[in-house]
Amino acid sequence: MRAVTAIRLVAMREVRQRVRSRFFLIVVGITALAVAAAVIVLPKLLDRTDEPPIYKIGLVGESTSALEQALTAAAKASAASVDLQRITNVEAAETGILRGDLDAALVDGEELVIGPDTRRALQVLVSVAVQQVRFLDKLDAAGLSQAQTSALLAPSEKLQVRELGDKSGGLSQADELFTIGGVVVMLMAIILYGAAVLTGVVVEKSSRVVEVLLATLRPWHLLAGKLIGIGLLGLGQVLLLVVVGVVAALATDAIDLSATTLAAAGSALLWFVLGYSLYSVFFATVGALITRQEDAEGAALPVVLVANASLMFSMFATLADPEGIVLRVGSQIPLVAPFAMPVRAGLGVVEVWEIVLAVILMLGTIYGAVMFAGRLYAGSILSIGARVKLTDAWKSSDL
Amino acid sequence: MGLELRNATKHYGDLRALDDVSFTVEAGRILGFLGPNGAGKTTAMRAVFGLVRLDRGEVAWNGVRLKPDQLLRFGYMPETRGLYRKMTVRDQLVYLAQLHGLSSREAAEATDRWLEELGVLDRGDHKVETLSHGNQQKVQLAAALVHDPEVLVLDEPFSGLDPIGVETMEDIIRSRAAEGATVLFSSHQLDLVEGLVDDVVVISKGRVVLEGAIDEVRERTTFRRLDVEVESSNGSWSPNVDGVEVTARQNGLVRLQVGPDVDLEAVLKSANDAGRVTRFSYQPPSLSEIFVKAVQG
């Protein structure tokens, strides 16, 4: 039988058996819903910096329409708006602030009461307005006519603003959230499907069906078929999550369907395939080294830890400096790349040559891992003791 | 011609599992591969499928070194039974048949045919783990047979079977051989295989100690069995003749092992002197006697 036929049969069995499992379908459904919910709900929980804030200010005691006008004008000038509310006494205003119903309260036009979370911008805004009213009062007291006052206050030419630095690809909180969320999903997918490979290997070994299979299949047919079959399912699920995420984001206007978004989605799929390929080979090998299912968790731990550490590194390096040398170098390390590269692509801070280099390094490492781990797999898959020693597996590679 | 092991040698550390083992299963014949536990039977059978890499020697099929593709026409029942427990019986057999090169349609047809033959057609859509032990054994056998192999290698096929299961297994082995299949099976239940095998190979501590057609092996043995019952002696009678050895006494029966040219007249006379002789039976040794003699040297 040709190797391709054998591998295809093994892969098909993996896909068919899992797709038929109700548990698998439920997990896929729940994760898709979770991603959609996260995309729709999370941005609403975030303080969206690009939306004009509305400050709720309580006015206690004496207050003039001039002050109210000044507050409104000052807010408008700083691209915000105010919601002015009459409050009967200071106690009520304080309660309102502490409960979060009010952002601040102005007492008799003299005293500004603020809460622990009140923004500095609001303090500035109110003091500007109050200063302006007091200034007008002084002008009035100095005996200037209405016309003179108006002339003094007529808007002069608007201040010219010049911004330094290139803000293209600038990171909104939403962008960061989507990127980090995406990479966490990536880690989960790699571990979930890697663990499925491990379990599959242990099931075949512990049930001894592997001896029946290897009477016709070569070990690498069985290994390759299993990795490809489970990998295709994983890719299908990641694709589904990406589509659900992008559609939900577009539907709620959380993101624009920009080139960066598409590149990030494509990058997520590419790095899932590469990351899964590398990690699942290790999962398969540790699976072959043990015999009993209850040992699976312990055996998987080193691989899971490496994956988690790689993710942590990617996240902290990104938070520290998304364009820094640490992340740029780290994202070339094959075990880290599946987590770091999608972050950089999601933030639009990666260059094409870096992607190409990382992919080449990754493919080389996968090849080496398949050769190395494949031999350990073949050397240990038929042994039945408690746990196979690495050196024994390497030496006794009978197949 | 047929399936050959040639000078098969395999060490596990200091343990010599196979020591220059050579024998041939002639095409279309049934060979019983016998030996005590740990003699190397399983290692030899695994070597046929390349599951054990021999230190030296090779496996040949019809005179030439066995190629991996030819294994597709082989059926194997390993000593440690193994199936996917969560897979249905039918899916499992179809999958295994396809791995042996059958198309999906051929595989489905063969699966149903074998399930019917083994009387488990109604279990086709059940998961293996829900089946009784006996039915799981049948599915395991079906897994070895589903692609109608030319060569059947069965490691301890009778272990764990009830008498009806044993009979079914014997019938299938016979009918496969009658249709031209070559059968190699191992066993340590010698009374079961006695009436089934054409040829035997006895292996002990990794070495072949006896081989040949079963009738020939019996003929070649240098001893015979003589059962004698003497009334009123309570089985305490002993013959006083050279070359005669008592091997067992049970319920008044005295079992003797005698050389081929023993003076039977003298033995009978000795028995007659002790009392009335109610049984005097001279016959070739049983397979297990031959086995014990061969293994113990």
C-alpha cells in the first residue's frame, strides 16, 4: 500500500471518529459562542478612547446660567460634553459621586468635589469654566460695556496643532485586546489538539490495538495520519473561530476590516498550523513513552509548560514594547514564534522578511522534531512497561 | 515454500529471546508453534510482521525475503488482544480491512460476511467496549480474517475461550487452511491443538527443540505410553522389567513410559502376577508428553 493511502486512511479515521463525538461538537459550538460573545461584549467594557466622554456634573447651591454656558463651552472645546444636574445639597452630591452617578459636583461655583476616579481632564475643564466666569465678572465690575466684553472674548484664531511621530498602526485598546485574545485562543487550540494527539496515542498503546495496526502500517504512517487528521480538525476549528470573531467584530463595528485585520487572521491560521505541527509531535512522543492514561497529564506537563511560557513571554514582551528587540528576536524562536508572530501581525508591527525567516526556522525545526521524536515514538510505541526510558526508546527503535 | 523464519536471532539485553530459530510453515498447512511461557513464541511471531527487528536472520515468503507490501495479505492476532474500545465493531473492521488494501465497498461486504460467520452480525453497530468478552474475542478474530489473508498468524488464539469458542476457532482455522491459507498459531494448550495441527515446532529458551509433521514426530519419539490397570492392587503394582518407568498413578491406573523395544509380554506377565489385568493399553505418546520430553531434554 502506498504511504499516502495509509496516511489518508488513518487521518480519515481520526476525523470521522471525532466529528461523530457529541462532546467534540459541543466543545466546538461553545468555543465559537464564547469568541463571538467576547468580541461583542469586551469592547463595551473598555473605556473607548475614541468616543467623546460625557461628564456628569452636579451643581449645588448658587449657579448662574453664565457658569453653565461656560462649562458647556469648555467641554466642547476639549471634545467632551457635560451633563449638568441640579443637586439639592452637598451630602446628596457626595453620595452621588461615591455611587458613581456623578463624576464631580460644583458647590456654589466655588468648590469642586471630586471622587477617587474623577479624571484630571474634568478638573481642568471646570476650572477653566470657573476662571472664565470670574474673569467676566471682573470685566463687568471694571465697567466695560457688553460690546467691549464681547470683543475681548471673541474667538481668536484657533491654535494650530502639530503632532510628532507616525501614529499609523497605532494601537487602540481594542486592537490589543483582540490580538492578545487571539493568541490565547491559539494557545488553547494548540494545547487542546496536541492533547488530543497525546490521548489518541495513549489509547492506541494502552488498548494494544497498536500492535494490530503496526502489523500493516509503518509507525510513521500511523503518526503522520494521526497528526494530520487531528490537525485538520484543529485548523477547521481555528478557521471557524477566526470567521466568527471577524464577523462578530464587523457586525458590532468593533474593528474595521482593514488589511491588518486580514493579515492577522491569515497569520493566526498559518501559525496555528506551524505551532500545532511542532507541539503535537512532542505530545505524540510523550504519549508513546507512557502506557496508562492516568500518566497522560504528567507526561504532557513539560510540553504544556513550554507552550504557556512561550505565550507569557509573547504577551509581556508585547506589553513592554510591541516593537522592541526582545519581541523581535523572541518571535524567531520556533517554540515561541506561534504565539509571538500572530501578536506582531495583529498589531501590524512585523516585516515580511521577519515572517519568512521565522517560517523557515519553524519548518526546519519541525523536520528535526519529526525525525527525532518519530524515532522515539517508533522505539516506544510497542513496549508495555510502566514508562519507557528515553534512551531505551532511542536505542530500541525496532521499526 | 511458504512462510520461513531463517536463523532468527533476537536479544533483549542479556536475554536471548530467539537463538538461531529456523522453521517453515508450508503453504496451505497448519503449524502449531508450541513452547512454555517465555520460550520466544511471541517474539518470533512479531518478527514476521516486522514488529521486532531481528539481530540476525530474516523472514521469507515463498523463498524470498518478505516485503512489507506482502504483509497486507497476512492476518495477525496478537497475544495481547487490542481493538479501539470506543469504535463500533463494523467501523473498526471496515477500517482494518481498508488498511489491508480493500476498497471501502469490499471492506464493508467482507465485514458483514465475517460478522455473520462468527454470529455477531447483530453487534455490528455496538461499541467494542459494550461487548462480552467472548464476543470481543470473535471481533478480534474477525480483525485478523476480514481481508481473507493468505497467511494467518495467531498468537495463543485459544486462550480465554470457552469450549464452544474453542470449537469455532478450530473450525475456522481448518476451513481457512482448506481454502489454501497458511496458518501459524502458537499455544501452550497442547491437548487442544493435538487434533488440529499438521505440523509442530516446539521452542524452548529461544531454540527449536523439536519440529516436523505431527505423525512423524510421534513416530520418531523413542518412547511409548503404556496404561495398565490391575484389579485389587489399588494402583500400587509396579512392573519389574528393564526400560520401564512409572510416570503416574491415578485411580488404580498405572501409567508407564516404555522404550520402543520393551518386552511387553514381560510387563503383562508381571501385571498378571499382581492381580486380574483389566486394562493394558500401548500407544504413541500424547503431544504433551512429547512436548514435556522435548522441553526438559
